Amino acid sequence: MRPHKLFASLLGLSITLSSPLCAQSKSSWRAATTGELTAALPARAPVERERIETEMRTASGIIDTHGRLIAGVVLITAGYSAEGKYSHYLLVQAPISFENVALSPGSYVIGWTRKEDSLSVAFYDAATGVKRGTASAHHLEIGSRVESFRLWPPADHTFLQIGRFAIPYTLQE
């Protein structure tokens, strides 16, 4: 085989072999099943000095091929000191960023305040209550379904949805 034909054949082969690898990084995350979410998320989330009940039917998350989960659930804060400050519990087993808020593996709580046409979403360390940062959730298009909490898999969308608002995320490998 001539050198230029050999080069062209090898180039074609390398593109063919690398294409699934590129696609795999995006599709290596999928929606977590109810069983996976139930096994990982607590029925009572440890938040500062309290153990706050969670609403498991609102649980949502993503899981990768290595079993690393990023998931959250609504907190039932009525009667707890967290009432009005936190609304969701977030378990992170792989690094993720929401706008400029980088979260390493750990447990977090989320609180939000309504702005004119967005939500200001604050992330806190669940154990200490220390604020990790704030991101803006923007209004989704009209007609989109309202979700209490939904972390969409990258193959569908790359955002965390709270109500009719969404915060883009980036997975850190």
C-alpha cells in the first residue's frame, strides 16, 4: 500500500475509533433510577445540627458508568431552623460546577430567592452551613414542565431545574 493511502486509512480508522470515545464522555452519565436514588439519598438529611426529612418522590439525579452519583431531593423544612434558608439536599460524588460555583464530592444544601425574572440559588455545605457560592437560575421557555428538582442527564440537557428555572452545569472529569 502506498504511504499516502496507508496514512489516509489509518486516519480514517483513528477517527472511527475515537468517535465513540468522544460521544461516551457525554453519554457516560445517565438518569439515576429510583432504586439508585433511594439507596444513596438519606430519608433524613444531615443539615448542620439537624436531620431534616426529605421528600423522596422529588429525588432526581445522574449517575456515570463508574457508579458516581450527583443527586438531590426536596427538604421538608417546616419546623426546622433551616426553614426559609434551605430547600434542597444535594449529594455530589463527582466534581460539578453550577456557573462559577465548583462543588467537590460531598453533601450540600441549596436555598433560593426569587428575583424579577430569575432565581438566585445559593449552595451551602450541608454539615456546616458555610456558603459555597451563588448561581442564577433563568426562566425556562413557556410550556416547559414544572419540576420540584430535576438534574437532567447531559444527553438531554446540562442543567439543574428548580420549578420553571434552570441553572447550567458542567461536569468536571
